[in-house]
Amino acid sequence: MPAQPPSWIRSPLRALRHRLTPTSASASSLPATVRQYFRHKAATQGFTLSQGQLQVIEHFAKQATRIDSGQARSLYLHGKVGRGKSWLLDGFFQALPQTQKRRLHFHDFFARLHQGMFEHRHQDDALACTLDQLLQDCQVLCFDEFHVHDIGDAMLITRLFQALFARRIFVVVTSNYAPEGLLPNPLYHQRFEPVIRLINSQMQVLEVGGDQDYRSLSTSTSHQRFTQGHYVWPGNPQQRQALQLPASGMALSATNPVMLHVGKRQLKALLAEDKTVGFHFAQICEQPTAVIDYLQLAQRFDYWIIDGLPCLEDCSIAEQQRFINLVDVLYDQDKHLTVIGAAPLQVSLQGVAADLARTRSRLGQLRQADC
């Protein structure tokens, strides 16, 4: 969990929650409070803020006073994995005194958006009804890990962003891609250009650069349960016994599967006991599973085992993307994850899917247990 700020930061935050107008004395102290919060957060965790991070913090500080008036300029943060984008987003979210704020992983929000629009499909504007339900009086909306690979999603994202900006919601987005790099598939990229232009016109686009991968630092992550997990190879009986893991996943899959109801269908699991669930890679990633399935399962299980991870370069793009999405959900939901592969992590995670760099960075935080 993030370090608790000292009293000289907590007191202004409490006072700001009772401000009456954006021009009040409390509101005028908000930029300094935001800057102080990040300085304390960095010092506590032993970080030296990069120029890119300082630039983002300065934008946060200036825009924080404009949120109540609906005049704040939204922010799009992009950069390589591990450069502190999520750290900046989380810190800003914590420092803001507003209570009308939401911090969501984009996978989660988009799944809810699809579900809500289906429920309101008979309304004249299903999107507006869904946003009313999901956001209510939200002033600040923070999206982490924004990316687009499907043209159907891309068309809905265009409408979503138009609606958010029309509502004057202050939107903060993090992504591994600059706006021009979204939906990189050349067959569809041109059709996504209107939303790229919308992002560039309505949002301040800033790159968070630097040479340091902060995920490689043991103190950098707030995902404490996730980083207590393991990457195990080759998964021999001695390793499984030492970590209290089940025997060969393929054998269990064939002889004693557990059927789990997910939505309106069933998935075959290796085990499902209390808060622990185990899948063979073939069961969870070679089948036509989706993010909404992983989100529903994550609500039920805190401890996950993925057995039989192959070398991803031997898998289809769809299978690679499902594994990426699964790791994204488990990382964001802070679930304890153990992955059992036949080869070292750097070998298993070779592939051509666009977001594998993020998966390598995240699974690289797991404890490595090899032969």
C-alpha cells in the first residue's frame, strides 16, 4: 500500500474537502499540496523523479484547481512499460480532495460499458444511460493501461471519448502507446484517426520517459499480493511439492476437471477450492475466453495458478492476447499468481503480440523458481 502522507499533507487535504468554490483559499493551496504529495511519495519510496514525471506532476497541479469548474484539460500519458505512468496516476488520484472521482482499469470499465449498453439497448441513447449509471456525478475519471486492438471497440471508444469530454469530466489516461500508435493494425488504423485527432485536441499529451524501469525496484509496486507469486519452470514434482502446487496440469485436466460457471457458459479448471483456482493454459487461453470472464473469476478467486505455459511464439495472436489480458486483469486486481512454464520466462514470453512487453515487465516481478 502507498505510504501514508505526513500530517502537513493530510491536513490540507482534509481542509480542501470542505472548500466551497474553486477560488477559495483552500483551493488556491491545492497545486502546492499536489506537488508536496508527490515529493513525499517519491522520497518515501526512494525514487528520484525524472523530468518527464515532474512535467506531468506540474500539469496535475495546475489542472487540479480547474476541476470543479469543468475547465481542466484532460491528460494522456504514454511511455514504455515501467516508467511510472500508473504510479503518477495513482498518486494524483490519492492527492485529489474530490470525492467524485473514479480510478478504473480500462479493461474493467470497457467490460462494464458493453454490459450496460446491452441492458439499455432499448433506450434512445444506450451509451448516455450507461454512463449515467457507471459515472453518476463523477468529476475525475482515471483510466490505466489504455490500448485498442479491435476495430469494433475502436468505434465505441470514439463515442465514449466524445461523451466524456461533452460532460466536462477530467480524464487521465495512461498507455504504452502515443495516440498515433493506437490500433496499430494497418487494416483499421485509418478508421481510428478521428479519435486520435479528438485525443490530441482535447487532451494534453505527455510522454513519461527515462531509462529506469521502476518495476524492477522492489519498493516500486503497490501490487503486494501479485508480487508474492511465482514463475516456475519446468514444473517438476519437487518444485510443485515445495510450493504446494498441484501435480501435472495435463493429467488433472484429463482425469478430474472442475467445471466453473462463468456467465452463461462453463470453463474447465484444474482445481477450484475456496479462494484458489487453477487452469491449464489451454483451458483459459486457447478457448474463446474474454476479459469479462477473467473479471468475473477474479471476483471469486484471489489465488491463481496457470499451468502449462507454452512458448508464446508458438501460439496464435489470439492466444497471446488472451494471456496478456488475463495477466493485466490479475495484476490490476492484485491477485496472487503462480505461472508454471516449460522454459525460462524470457523464452516463454517471446511472441509478436503488441503488448507482450507489458506482460514481460509484470511477470518479471514474480519470484523466479527454476530447476
